[in-house]
Amino acid sequence: MQKHWRNALAAAATAAITGGLVTLSSGPAQATAARYVDDFNGDGYRDYAYYTPYTGAGAVQITYGTATGPGTRIQIIDQASPGVPGANEWDDEFGLAMVGADFNKDGYADLAVGSPGENVSGHSFQGAVTVLWGSAAGLSGGTAVPNKHPQSSAQFGSSLAAGDFNGDGSPDLAAVNGRDAYVYRGPFTKSGTAGSVTRLTRDDLHAERLVAGKVTKDAATDLLVIGEVDGSDHTAPGAWFVRGGTTLTSGTTLKPGYGEGPYGVTGVIADFNHDGYGDIVLGDPNADSGKGAVYVWKGASTGPGSGVKITQATTGVSGSPEVNDWFGTRLSVGDVNGDSYPDLAVSVPGEDLDGKADAGMLHILRGGATGLTGAHSQGLAASTAGVPGAVEAGASFGGYLRLRDANRDGYADLFTDYLRFRGSASGISTSGVQSTSLGPDFME
């Protein structure tokens, strides 16, 4: 049997709360977390976790951070590591999905890791989720998260998200399992989980990816369940908004443009206009025959509000929309110019440049008082002055990207194509570009 992977961040229409949100079990709560969700050794610097195929079974590679950015200390953890449940088996894909949080609130960030290819008790590709525990020495040992609906081909852990979904002050964990998403409430301990588990299910939705963030102004984290929505005559991408709170509440469905293609829908949540509400961004690279688009819905008191569409035809955005550009394939958030408004990096892996097909480029869209727009956006490609290397066909420059303030100077740096570009008051700088050994798509 082959694995069915969809790299799609798309979710769905409003499900009736009865039958859509099912509480499975219950238990207590705890207190006080790490400053950063990826500071695994508690030294005050963010660390970098990314997936590596490693012997065919999958592994998590961690590069520990320093005052100047990624350091030289590297750790590799797989299912053969001491205290980690399971065993290294071909195609387990341990680490293919991961998310950080201080799940046991001991001051060290922990890492939840999905291995969607795991075979369990005769169930092929049932999947598994493990929490790796932070400590002064870094990540060490792990605890299995119980699978509430074990079944073949469910790929439990193919996508993960973390946040305080019920607003009680303890981190919770959301995981895709089969067509559904499951929210595991904290507290988490090294001996297991004790909180209630809620199943987010809809007959018309195949959940594929999860995005967590605060859209409303209350204390609870909200959740987007992104996947394929069954319509009357076709299946299309969509994002089901689930509002956090003591009871998770089914909300509206956000639908980007309909398009078929090789890439899935991606998403982020950030307050781009500083009004206190998180805005939802979905990147649909398949929109408009693969030209691609980014859709932005402003946050409001009850959830997502009005929306706008940004493409390479939007005023201020360089280039022009062309079939198979795939604008919006990857997204990442960070404040690149230190003005306190989040900015958005958008990849365009299919961009043709200088007659070279799929040379690739990326854009930085600026946040501001009016929200995310094309104004003052910045385009970067291998043809940009100061960018190392040359324009090459099939290189898909910017196809994987991350924004991260690596040295805590107030400017988010851009990591792409094993390069680090510094943030500055004028945006991403092409001066002093550094090579880096970091994986192409490390954890946000």
C-alpha cells in the first residue's frame, strides 16, 4: 500500500457543532512556560528543528541557537534514540510534522513529532505522535500521545499544531488523524496525557493540515483545519475556522480560489495591522491555473471577517502572474524591518527568469496599519544583486523559506536555499549573506 500525502493546507465549511465536535475524555491543568516554543535547552535562544530522511526511517535534526543565530551544536533524534518510543523502521517518516510548546510547563520547550508512516499492531500507516522533552541538555526521551482512533492509512500526526485552545493557561496539542483533527488538552507529563480530547469531524471535510493562532481577542487559541471540502460537483480546498474556548466552537469556512495542481494550500495567522485580532492568510498556489494567490481575511471579534486577494498583479508586487508560477506555495511570518508589524514571505517556485523555467523567486509583503498589502513589497531571486549564485532552470529559489529573528536584534532574517539574509530597517538585505547548513524548511 502506498502512502497518500497531500501537502495541502486547505479546510472546510461550517459543521454543525453537534456531531462535528466530539469530547472523548477528560482531566486536570498546570502552570508557567518557556519564553520560546523552540528553546529546547532553556538558554534563552531559539533553536532550529527540521526533518531529515536519515536512514529511511526519518529523524529530527536540531541545530541549537546562540546569540548570533544558529550555532554549531547539532543533535539528531530518531526512534532509536534513548527513551524515544517505537523503533526505526523504513518509511516511518519520524519528524515529517512537528510543533514546539512547553507541554509540561517546566521552563523548557518540548517538541511534538509526528511519524505518519508508522505501522502499529497490524495497521499499515496508522501513524504515531511522540512528545520529545526539553531539558538543560536539550531534547531527551519521549512519551507517546495516545491514538484515540487507531486505523490503517490514517497517518496520525501528519500535521500538528499547538496552542492554548481552551484558554486555561496550559498548552494543548492538535493532530490530524484520518479525515479528522483531534485536540488533546494539557497538562502533558512524561507519564502521558490526562486532559480531555475533542474530535473535530465533518462528513464533507478531509482534514490535511492545521494552523493555530489567536484570531479573536479572547485568551484561547483558535484553530484552522485545512483540507479538501466535498462540494456538489467537485472537491475544493477550504479552511474550517474552529474558535477556541472552554468549548471549541465550529465557525465559518474560508474558501480560496479553486484550482487543481501539485501543491496544497498553506496558511498562517498573524496580526498584520495591530488591531488586536489575528488575520488569517491562505496561500493557494493552484489558483488561476497555477498563477497562485494569497488570500487574507482580517480577524474580528467572532472570527474571520472581510477578505482580500493578493497576487503578482497587485499594485506594488513585482513580476506578473503567469500560469504555473505557483505564487503562495510557502508562507512565513516575521517582522523584517523592525517596525513592529508582522510581514509575510511568499514563495513563487515556478517563476521563470531570464528564459530559465522554474528558476523561482520570493516576495516579502509588508504589514502595516491598513493590514497586509502589496505596498513596499520586496522581491528576491537569484538574479537580485547580492544574492549568491546564478539563475538556474528548475532551481525554484525561495521554494522553502522561513523568517526568524535569529540574533534578537529586532529584525527577522530570511532563511532560504541554505542561505541566511539579514533583516534591516529597509527590509531583507542582500549584504553579508551567509551560508547555513539548516534544513530547507525548519520549524517556525
